[in-house]
Amino acid sequence: MQGYFNKPAETAEAIDIENWFHTGDIGRFYKGNLQITDRIKNMIVNAYGKNVYPTPVENIYLKSLKIESIFLIGDKREYLTAIVVPNRETMQEQFNLPDAYFAQPELFIEDQEILTWINQDIRKLSNELAKFERIKNFKLKRNPFSMEEGEMTPSMKLKRKVIERKYAEPINEMYKMAVEAD
């Protein structure tokens, strides 16, 4: 690739001096093939300068049958927190919940028994991660993230900036609660 037509600044940003083309993807070689694992702009850099790529960490927590989706937070902060969406069917079966439970107006579930139930898996799966990659606190979101709410792209990827802005108050609460608990 020679560069972008009549756009020297964009060319210089994408192609370095040694002619490497920088796509903004993060990858790894696995069995001789290149796997794209994340995007650089998704990277979380904590307050101590540690880089956390959310997708691989989120995938560790998604091993739990209790968790449907998870959104990591921690850019420029001392530790990671998350917004966790529980697996509705598993939770209904475990706690014998009616469908009306998920139609309640509160965004987050505050039931201590349910929080403890999810926390068991989060603590167990955290052992597979480095200390700076572990979730210290979380909020349990009643319903999944959605395109209608502007929280997801059409390809079902979470919009980090939108979610962080939309849930700024509950996110800040998690950091206050965790600091008090430490």
C-alpha cells in the first residue's frame, strides 16, 4: 500500500517509517494463523499504566452460565469494575422469578441474594486473571444492553463511550462503594 490519495497526514498515521500498516487491531498468532482479538481503542489503561484488553477478560467471566454479558470499566481508574447482565433463564430458574421481575423500572438489581450468587462465579473466575484484571465491584443490570437504547452497534458490539456516559452515576457509585469496602 502506498498510502491514502492526497492525504499525507492519514498516510503517516497508518503507515510507519518501516512501511508497516497499522490497522488499530490487536492480534496474536495461534497455530500459525493471525487471530484478531480486540481493537486498540477498546484498551483500558488503569491509573497505574497497566493495559487491559477488555474482550479477553470479559470472555473469562462469560464462562459462567450465570452471566449473559459483561462490560468492563476501569480506564484511568485504580481497578476494574463491571456492569454484569445475568442470564435471565438461569436466574429465573434459580430464584423462581416471574417475568414481571424484569419489567420493573429499576435499572439495576439490588437483591443481595442474587448479587452473592453472581459474585461466587466472578470470584472463582477471577483466579484465572492477573490481579489488575480482576473485577473489584460490579452492578447487576436487570435487562440486556440493546440497540434500541443506543448501547450496541448493529453487529452487536457494545458502544463503550455511550455506556460509560449513560451509566456514569452508577459507575461512580461502584468506585465509592469499593473504596469504602477496601
